[in-house]
Amino acid sequence: MTAYSGFGPARIGAGLANRPPGRTGWNVASARRAETTGNRGAVVEMSAVLAGAQDRVVGEAVAALELRRHARREASSPDEHRTYVQNLFGLVLQCMREGRTEPIIESSRQTAAARFAADSDIAEVRGAFNALEEALRRQVADSPADDHRIETLGLVNAIFGAGKDALARTYLALASQRDGPLAEPPAPHEGGAAATGDTPPAAAAGPAVRAEVRGKVGVITLDDEHRRNALSAGMVNGVIAALDRLRTEKVRVAVLRAAAGLRVWSAGHDIHELPKGGRDPLAYNDPLEQLLRAVRTFPAPVIAMVHGSVWGGAFDLVLSCDLVIADETATFAITPANLGLPYNTTGLLHFLGRLPGNLIKEMFFTAAPIDASRATEWLVVNHLVEPAELEEFTLDLAATMASKSPMAMAVIKEQLRVLTDYQPVAAQVSERIQGLRREAYDSSDYLEGLRAFAEKRPPVFRGI
Ligand code: KGJ
Ligand code: KGJ
């Protein structure tokens, strides 16, 4: 059983039962629009141009998957990646030519069902979708000036969106029949825990994420009281899958919240899943980092609705949301100094974009929570409301935003992200910073921080 079992051109059209009604995605409206505007010919032409670039596009995607495979110790071989990516590429072109998304939807459903049947997650398959999508988008963007480039990019987006949505929906539907709503099994560990064989047992209830759509507003709920909503790979995969689904449902605003009644909004990165020395604990492909990017690039506003305490990487998650609405129970702490963990530069940039340097330093150096009123004073929180009004206030605000132009909001959000995310740093400076960080995560203090958490005692740091 490989990550991609169940996928292949031969099986296209075999179909799965239980297709949710109305899930035709881009195809109907867009195909109709293309027919009436006479653009179908141009899209078909573009698909022929892309077919000519198959070797390059597939090569780039496979190279990206190879990097990912090494970083995450995934099982599939490069040949399996290549075959899968080639098939996926063929499906995307077929969808473009035919002006419909059914081929990719059917095939994604089969893949998800096969993965579920084998008791495996869909992270690797989703990685292949992302790698090919990126390579294809680059190819389209690099193609000689063409009036239909933007439309083609839109179609590529819609086709991949439909495929990923079908993948996530099928998998989650099967998982929820077994475990309850939107539960997803943990993805393979990126950290050293898996490598050393001391992976902690999964929580009894499993990491749980729920998603629902109310009108034009999507609500994602973290509901793992047992682990205090710690952002394990499983939890993160659930939220990313939920965001994928909301994206395909074209919600205009998303709300990220903890389940009612929880005192901890989220305990941050799952500390048991942090690598035990020798590897960057917050590497680019760390699940939490993937989640932060998914929120920051989600093409609609994401509101963090905060009741309860927010810890470590969960604070980064809150800051990555577009607005924060909180009640008086909310507290915020950033705690890598409790673990001896060198925070990553991208993460520090998130803080620098939102808070003054002296407060950032106080928070990182003390690891102490700030309360809701101080967080409001420092503009972390847009609105501080009564606990009883938190949900209604947030949903009202979301509904107001949802009545505004989604395209204007998406593009303004993306412009702000690009303007605030990118900081030109000389290669030498970046390497120096990585070297300094490496010294910290290779240190015995970092191991002591992890051990102390596991043993439920205060750490004793020696600075070595
Ligand atoms: N990771 C893994 N497991 C966690 C985490 C976590 N972050 N937080 C809590 N748990 C687990 C505990 O180990 C317990 O497991 C269970 O959740 C309940 O926690 O012993 P078990 O039952 O097997 P606990 O501590 O009994 O609950 P409370 O007394 O209600 O306290 C809740 C707290 C959130 C205050 C407390 O659990 C806590 O301090 N957790 C760690 C918070 C933290 O520092 N998180 C930041 C992690 N670091 C980062 O995110 C990053 C990116 N960083 O750079 O540092
Ligand atoms: N542009 C052109 N005409 C305007 C504008 C405007 N921004 N604002 C008002 N008018 C005209 C109305 O069409 C009326 O013309 C007259 O001024 C009085 O307006 O029907 P007419 O008599 O020929 P109105 O609405 O009867 O006056 P009030 O009831 O006193 O209301 C005033 C308001 C300022 C509240 C209202 O006119 C209004 O909401 N205007 C639009 C405000 C707005 O959204 N402006 C932002 C425009 N956009 C931008 O600047 C940018 C750069 N952008 O990115 O969006």
C-alpha cells in the first residue's frame, strides 16, 4: 500500500457513492462563462501549452516531494511520486480541456477511500497536490504574455481546490463515521519522537476539529479538551482540511474558535511531537508552520474568537488570523524560553508585525501570559467583549464582513501579507541566524526543557 493507492487514470470515472449534492465546484458556472465569452478555446490552448511542459512541471513537483519525503521520513519512493504526479497532471489537463472538475473529484475520492481503508492519513497525497499546483502555477505565470493567464490560474486553482476538497471530505466523512465529526488520525511525526520510537500514545478521544458553514461564514472549532487543544499534527491536519473545505465552499469569512466551555483555547505546539534535539523544532514543514501559512494565505478573513488561555505557537496562530475577538478570560503567552526552544525567524516576524519590540521581548523572556485587557491595550485584540456576547458579537462582525466584496478582501489580505511577511535578509545573515538557532536546539538545555515538560517539573537550565 503506497500513499497513492487507489489513484490512476484507469480508475477515473469509477465513481464513489454518496457524492454530496451541489458539489460541482467551479465547473458549471465557469464552463458556462467560458463558453459564453468564447474563452474555452483559449483555455484548451493553454492546456496544450502546459502538456508540452509536462516534463519540467512534473520534475519540479517530484523534486519538491523528495525534499518533503526526507524531511518527514515519508514512505513513498521517488518513482511512486513521479507516477502519481504524472497521473494527477493528466487529470488536471483533462479537467481544463473538458471544462469540468469531475475527473479529479472522482479520482481524489478513490484515493481518500483507499488511504482510509489502509488506515493511513492523506498528508502525503495532499503534499503531492500542493507540489504540483505550485509547479503548474509557476509554469502558467512564466508563460509568454497571454491574455488568459489570469483565467488559467483561476481554473488551476479551482481544479486543485475541487480535488483537495474531495480528498478531505471523503476522508473526513469516513473518519467521522468511525470517530465522530471531522476527526483525523495523526500524520506521521516530523519530529525525533517517531525516530526514537518513543511516540506518545494518541489521546483517547483523538484530536478533534469540527467545521460548519453558517450562511457565508465558516466556523472551525478545536475540540480536544483532553490535550488542551494542543496543535498536534493530527489536529493541524484537521484544521487545514477544514480550511480547504471552507475555501471550496467559498465562505466569505472563517472563524477559528475553541469548543464552548474549554478553559484553554489552545496549549500551542504539541510538545511531545517536538524533535528531541538535533533537528530544527520549527522547520518550514512543521505542521504548525503549515497551519500558520494556511491561515495567512486563506483567501478570506479569518477571525480568531478567543475564550481561555492561548499558549506558545497558538499565540502565533492567533496573530496569524486577521482579526481577534476575545473575552476577559483570554490570556496570551509565548513560551519557547520555558523549553529552551529557539523560535523561528518567520514566527518572530509575525510578532514584529503586531507588537512593539519591548513587549515582544518581555513576553518571550518571561513566558508569562498577558491578560485580555493588556492584550487589548496592545491591539492584539480588536474587540474585548463579555463572555456571554463573544459568539454573537463575533458572528455579527463576520456577517458584516461577509456582505462585503470577497475579491477586494482577498486581494487586500494578500497584499498586506506580502508586505508584512517579506523581509530581505542577506544569505550570510540568514545562515548566521540558522547557526545560532542550531546551537540552541542542539543544546542540553533544550532537551532539559522537553524532559521537564514530560516529567511535569520546572526545568533547570544551565546555559549549555
Ligand atoms: N503539548 C502536548 N501536551 C500537552 C500540551 C502541549 N502543549 N499542553 C498540555 N498537554 C497535555 C498535558 O501533558 C496533559 O497530558 C494534558 O494535556 C492536560 O494538561 O498528562 P496528560 O494528561 O497525558 P494539564 O497540564 O494537566 O492541564 P491544565 O492543568 O489544565 O493546564 C493547561 C496548561 C495549558 C496551562 C498546561 O497544560 C500547559 O502549561 N501546557 C503547555 C503550554 C505551553 O507552554 N505551550 C507552548 C508549547 N510551545 C509552543 O507552542 C512553541 C511553538 N514554542 O516555541 O514554545
Ligand atoms: N462619490 C460621488 N458622489 C458622491 C460620493 C462619492 N464618494 N459621496 C456622495 N456623493 C453624492 C451622492 O451621490 C449625492 O449625489 C450627493 O453626493 C449627496 O449624497 O444623488 P446626488 O445628490 O446627485 P447623499 O448620499 O445624499 O448625502 P448624505 O445622505 O449626507 O450622506 C453622506 C455620505 C458621505 C454618508 C454618503 O454620501 C456616502 O456614503 N457616500 C459614499 C462614501 C464612501 O464610501 N466613500 C468612499 C469612496 N471610495 C474611496 O474613496 C476609495 C478610494 N475606495 O477604495 O473605496
